[in-house]
Amino acid sequence: MSVAAATNEIATVAPFAYDQLISFGLYCAIAVGLIGFLMLLARYLGQRTVTEEKNAPYESAVDPTGDARLSGPVPFYLVAIFFIIFDLEAVFIVSWAVAYDLLGWSGFWQISFFIVNLFLGLVYLWKMGALDWGVPSSRRRGRS
């Protein structure tokens, strides 16, 4: 294959569509402008009455009692958040696995970089003690 034929083939494969980029930018600008306009319109046309009843906390028609602090263990919520974050990796890895033959080596290196970053995040959480449920080991050593 000659150099001219290869250059012509590359030029016809993926021309960059500026008209699509301009239409997308125009769409985003109109959407942001419309949202801003409606928010300003609601701000200046809406009623602003402040009463004691409006400022009272409301939870399903039940008057709140007690403290608003969490009564459960905080590590439970941390582990739940970590699970959600690390569970999302499965979506990306499975989607890569479905199309691995189409992505080639570029896709392989991208998913490898993603997995390494997730592993480093897990190691960081482990070293910081975010996954420890019990008494920290430094406190246990001090009591002995």
C-alpha cells in the first residue's frame, strides 16, 4: 500500500465534525440559560413568607424527638459507602470484558490503570484504618 493511499484512507475514516460540537455547545448554553432564567423568575415572582410553622422540622407528620446525631456505628456507614464505590468498578470491568476484543491493547491498559488505581485506593483506606471495626491496635497495645 502506498503512502498516499494510506493517508487518504486515514483522512476518510474519522473526520472531526465541528458542526456537531457547535450544536452540542449551543444546546448546553440554552439549557443552562433556561435553568438560570427559571430560577431567577421563581426567586423574584415567588412568595416569601416566613412563619414559625414553616421553620419547624417536619418528618412524616411526626414531631422530632431526641438528638439528630447518628445512634448507629459510623464504621457501618463507611463500609457501606466503600462498598458502593468499589462495587461500581464491577460495572466498568464487566463492560470492558464484554467488549475486550474490540478495545485491543489500548482498552487493556486503560482497564489495568483503572484496577490499579482502585487497588491503591483500597490500600490507602486499609492503611488509614477506615476498614477497622474494633478498637484501634494502638489503644490495645497501650492497655496491655
